[in-house]
Amino acid sequence: MTIRDILCYPDPRLSQVSQPLTVFDEKSDMLINDMLDTMADAEGIGLAAVQIGVLLRVTVININEPLVLVNPEFKVLEDTMHCDEEGCLSLPGIRAEITRPSRIKVKAQDRQGNKIKLKAEGLESICIQHEIDHMDGKLFINKLTPLSKAKIDTPLRNLIALYREKHQQN
Ligand SMILES: [Zn+2]
């Protein structure tokens, strides 16, 4: 069991675009095991590889049961939007209301590289979209209006201060 460090905002790696995983081997298997362990330890419901500094399109999600999605893509199934409060392991202590399409269909690969398809709604759908955003270098705070972003100005500044402190020590 290996718990990896989770990168926090404003780590520049969180803004980078992840590359597809193409080789399914012992190394990718180990990465996925570490991600599952790290997510469980942090009591999160989703984690993208970039959050532990690995720029590959891999995510683990735990809504009803652990789900591994490699190279996921989604299409919106209907126009209904869903607004819910989101949080992120890379933005500790920050939550904000985000609006996203509520029902999606997802194409991905499993941890062995087999193609999988699924439909998701509610929290699972939100979580998958949130993780795919991570793979594209986006955090949920990028979706906020200036007014909603102003509301979390103080905790964001605190995270920036913490990050600077940590990097000056290293
Ligand atoms: Zn996140």
C-alpha cells in the first residue's frame, strides 16, 4: 500500500494536460493501486493521476464501488443541468457550487485496457466530469463566475501562501 502526496493548488502541474495511457503493464497497474490507496486514505470520491504528479489520463472514482477509468471521454445525454457543491483533494477546505450536465455517457478503458462504456448521472456524472477536467489541466475554480470566485478569495490566498512556504523550504 503506497499513499502518494496529493498536489495542491497552485501547483503548476495541475494546469498541465495529461497524455493518454497506452501501455497497460505492471507499472500502470501499480499507479492505479497507488491511486486507489491514496484516494481511500484521503477519503475522496475521485482522484486523477495528475493530482499525484503523473500526467496520464487515468482516474479512480469511488461513489458506490471503486471504478477505474483510463482515457475516458464523455458525451452529454441530455440538456438537463445539475448544480451541486463540489470539492477537490487539490483544493482542501474549498467548496463551491458548480453547474454541469447531469446525464452523460462515457467511453473509456479499464485497468487491463479493455474498452468499457457506461452511463452516469448525479454525483457519479459530476465526479467523472470533474476528473476529466483534471486531465485537461482544469480545476473547478476555473468554472466560477468572478463573483463566486471572490467568495473563496481568502481560502485560495491561504493555499497560495502554504504552497510558497513549502517550496521555499525545499
Ligand atoms: Zn479534483
